[in-house]
Amino acid sequence: MMTFEDYKCETLDNAKEVVEETFENYDSFDSLFDDPFVDDSVTGNGSGSFTFNSYRAKENISQVIWDDEVISRFEDWGYEGIPTEKGPEAIDVIVRCIALDVIRDELEEYYEELVDDAIEMGCN
């Protein structure tokens, strides 16, 4: 069972790994930011599943689908509530994408720190 806070923390950790591995390949955070949305290790959006396990996805979402903030964010993204007809893996992916959007500023700060550190070390 995951809360939305759990999703945000896990997504931030996973996205930081991707940013750390790839930040040197980008001119700006904006150009980098789209990639974690389709990275299976961050959101699962590339393949349509983060867990590759329907049971685990169902467990993950079992608490978050009742969260008013999450329901509101689904609506902000154009859904009419939680799209249960899409199944647990799709919902899990969507929540991870929403979480990634929510933690954008934190991730951008991390990117900037990495860039600054690389410049200080003379790597850029």
C-alpha cells in the first residue's frame, strides 16, 4: 500500500538516479524533464507498467485511489476521477506521472546542483 507521499518520495528517488546518469546529455532541465515521464524505472509510462506485476500494482494503488488530492490531480490531468477501467498497472503509472509532475521543482534543484558541481570540477 502506498500513499501519495510514498509515490512522490519513490518517484523522486528514481528520477534522481536517471538525472544523475544523464544530466550531462542535456542543455537544460526542461529538455531533460520529458525523459523521466517515459522511463520505466521512474514512471513505467514507456511500457505501460512500472511494476510489471498486476497484483503488486493493485497493492500499490489500494490506498492512494481514495486520496482526495490524488483524485483532484487526476481530474486536473483530464480524467473524471480514477480511471479504474484502465486497470491497476495503468493507474499506478498515472499516479507516478502525476507525482513526477508534483516533484518537478525538487528534481530541477537536484539537476542544478549536479550541473554546478560538474562546473566546479571543470567537467563542463
